[in-house]
Amino acid sequence: MMRTVTYLILLAIGLLLPHFVYPVLLMKILCFAIFACAFNLLLGFSGLLSFGHAAFFGGAAYIAGYLIKNLELPTIIGILGGVLFTALLGWLVGLLAIRRQGIYFAMVTLALAQMIYFICLEAPITGGEDGMQGIPRGNLFGLSLQSDLTLYYVVLAGFIFAFLLIYRTIHSPFGQVLKAIRENEPRAISLGYDVSKYKLLAFVLSASISGFAGILKMLVFNFATLTDVHWHMSGDVVLMTIFGGIGTILGPVVGSTIIIGLEDQLADSAGDMVTVIMGAIFVVCVLIFRKGIVGESVALYQRMLGRKNLT
């Protein structure tokens, strides 16, 4: 009951917030919240650390942008095409990566993601270092996306859809198997589960949702950029997830909100020092808030509740 009330309060805040805060900033936060939630599905609930998720986030933006701008296809076709591309790419990368574990898995995903980065850098249709600019927002189901306020509610709806999909996945029998694999893979194998198949499905789902987040960001800013496929972006989503709380539902949302908000506030005053500040935050989080903000808050609440029960 408490969880439902919390979600309803957050939804009400989300509906009212663009009337008080710059909608473009809010849309950027929502896009990265989707990205972080998708990454958390892989790391927090499957135990797979990927250093190459930027390939899906930025790659989908390029594909959708090409379909919408160059081929002049409807926005919905561009979105579906980008998500389908990342699902296929996730399947191919997953087939190569899931046979490895730990740091080897992370390095394989990083290497394959760097291949996508260099393709985006050298391919003639991507715009090279300038990126793919001037991508029109178009219309979605007859609704014009030119207004920032209108697009905000579309992005909010996309976030709700992605969040509910991840939430349902985590609390499904499939999600329970993923948790079992994360906790004790040999035991899951002994129980008869095809671990490789479950890992691959989780990887494809995470990649697809990450691509969806990248497409929404592309529509917000009207361009796809090399920054979105760079390995730094993969590092940023790791930071957001760890900072918010690995393996928690709202942790990635909180982490992305704080990180993007800080970057926006420090962009003018701190300049190039933003990266240093973000790195310092990461170090402090790892040393002090090992469970992340949400994870530590939940643990503190449970300890307080336990003491009350004892008294």
C-alpha cells in the first residue's frame, strides 16, 4: 500500500513539475532515468556488468534519426526501427558476451561498443564528429511534438511504460530466476535452468529499453551525437545506478536525477571540473553509501523499524 501511494505521489509530481521547471531538463532526466533503470535490470537483478551500454543508447538514436530525417518516415516507425535495431544488436553482443563472466564479460561488451563508436564516427550517414543534426520531432499518433510541453508528457508516458515493464519483469517468475542466477549461478544450473538463455533474454531486454531511452533523448534535442555512443556514457550510467542504489526499483531514477541535476547546475560555474566532481561523488558513494542512496535509506528504515518492534 505504501509503495502504491509513493508511486502515485511521484506521478502527480511528474505531471505538475514542467510548469515550474524547464521541461527540456526534465526530459533529459527522464531519458537517463530510463537508461539507468534498463542498466539496473542487467546489473542489479542479473549480476551482469556491461561497459558497453552506450552502444545501444546512442546507436538507436542514430538509426531512428536516419529513418526519420533521411528516409522521412513517421516518428513512430523511427522509434520502432531504433528499438528493433538495439534488440538485434543486443542479441548479437549478448551471444558473444554471456559466455564470459566478471571482468571478461565487461571487457567484451566494452570492446564491441567501441566498434559501434568507430562505425558511427566513420560512416557517411552519421555526420562524423558533428553528429546527425536537424532531426525533426514530427508527430506521434497525430499529436505534434514541436512543443516542449507536449513532448515532455510523451517522454513521461514513455518513462512510465519502461518503468512498469521493468517492474513487471523483476517481479515475474523470469525475474526471480534472474535473481537466483545473480546470487548463485551454479545452484540455478543445478535446478535445471538454462542460465545462458535467461542471461541473453535479460541482455536483449536491457539493450532494447536503453535504445528506447536514447531515441527519446534524440527527439528532445533534435540530434544524435557521438557522445551518446562513447564509453564515457557507459560509465555515466554505471555511476547513476550505483549512486542511486543497485538492485533497487527507484535507485536508478534517484541517481540519474541527482547526477543530471548536478551537471546542469555545475556546467557554468565548474566548467571542466564537472568530471572531477562527478568522480569524487562516485568515490564517496562507493566508500560510504555502498548500497546507494535508496539502498541505504531502505536499510536505515528497516533498522529503525526493527528497533521499534523490539521496544
